[in-house]
Amino acid sequence: MMVITAGDEGVERAALRAARSVGIRTAGMSVSPSIHAQMQFGLAPVNSLAPADADEMNVLGSGGCLCLGQPNKRTCSIKQLCATSGKPYYQLTDFQQRNAPAMLRLWVQRNKVQKLLVCGQTEKQAPGIGLAVEYFLQEVLPLCRPSV
């Protein structure tokens, strides 16, 4: 399994930290990743200043997209990219509900997602979302790995 994001602060950076903490590989295309993000999380710069270009590359390189938190303009755009490219998309608005880990695990398994694109709100849009997402994904990502 691999987690892919553009690495924005909030949901995306939390997904990278959570994946790394449970031994899952990370990657993604980003408009301007820091040297730290490139080295620690495997983010690569795109030759464009448009975040939509990085989002399109991440969608095309993924097996499906998980959006955590309330939808926003960017996540709606990613949802549309998933639809046009035939990638499964899962919106989990209330990821803190009791059955959210099981619901996500089933979605990943049913769709055979090996490269999971994670997107969602930034810290500016939803203060504290990063830490909540990090804890959630630390719990659920190990459950999403394929059985051997």
C-alpha cells in the first residue's frame, strides 16, 4: 500500500505522517514541496504553478481517492477528476464516527486500492483537523493493507 498526497498542511500532511508512522510508503506530486517534504515523504515537484496540475497527476497515479472532512472547492475538483478518470472516490465527512475505520477499510478492499490518494481540508479551513486525521489514519491504515 502507498499513500499519495500533494502535501498541503492539514489532512494531507497528516496522512503522510500517519502512513510513515505505520510503515506505509508515501509519495505525491506537489507545486512547491519543501526539501524536507521531498526527502521525508517522497513528494516531487511538478513543472507548473497550478495546484490543479499536481492534483490531476496524483489522481491519475492513484488507485482511488479518500477525502476527509468537509468538501471544499479543491476536493470537489479532485472528485470530478476521479469521475472522469474512472477512479473510485470516497468522501468521509465524519471520520470520527465509531464505524468510520470499518467503512474505510471495506471501501479500500472492495476497490482494491493499493495507492490511496488522500485529500481534504487545510488547517486554516478546519483548525485541528491534522491531528485528528493523523490519529484516525494511524488506526485505520494498517487495517487497509491487503491480506497476504
